[in-house]
Amino acid sequence: MAFLLSKTALSALRLNSKGNDSLTISRRGFHVEPGAREKALLAEDSSLKRFKSPKKSVRRLKIVGDVLTVVVVAGCCYEIYVRAVMREEARKQANESA
């Protein structure tokens, strides 16, 4: 409820302050170039290079993991199906012999 009230209050403020464009300009979110510190943090660090994994091998490992997951799930479904069929055959044989 408070969220709705704040939204309507902001809408009312925006309608009342049409003459002041500084608020609307600041809310647009223009791209700002990163400063020197941000650029230094984003720069590649040679000491961390040995911990970085190549993207191709990571992608390949993910694909192998996904395939293994599908194979295991399919195997489990097959086992459940086989047990259900065997149980049904056992019931039919028990009913015929009784």
C-alpha cells in the first residue's frame, strides 16, 4: 500500500514540476564514463590469470554436465518403467495361477 502511495505521490510531484527539467534529466540515467579507480579495478590482472578458466572449456564442461543429467534422469525413468512393467506381469501371473 505504501508503495502505491509513494508512486502516486511521485507522479503528482512530476506533474507539478513540469517547468523544472533538471529532475527529469537526472532520472534518465545517461551513461557515465568510469573513473580512474573503476578502470583500474576492471583492468586485467596478471596475477589472477592462472585462476581464470577459459570460456570454451567451461562451456564444454557445462554441456557435459547437462548431458549427464539428462542421461541419469532418463535412466531413472527407464528403471521406474521396467519395475512397473515387471510388477504388472507378476500380478497377471499371480491372478492366472490363483
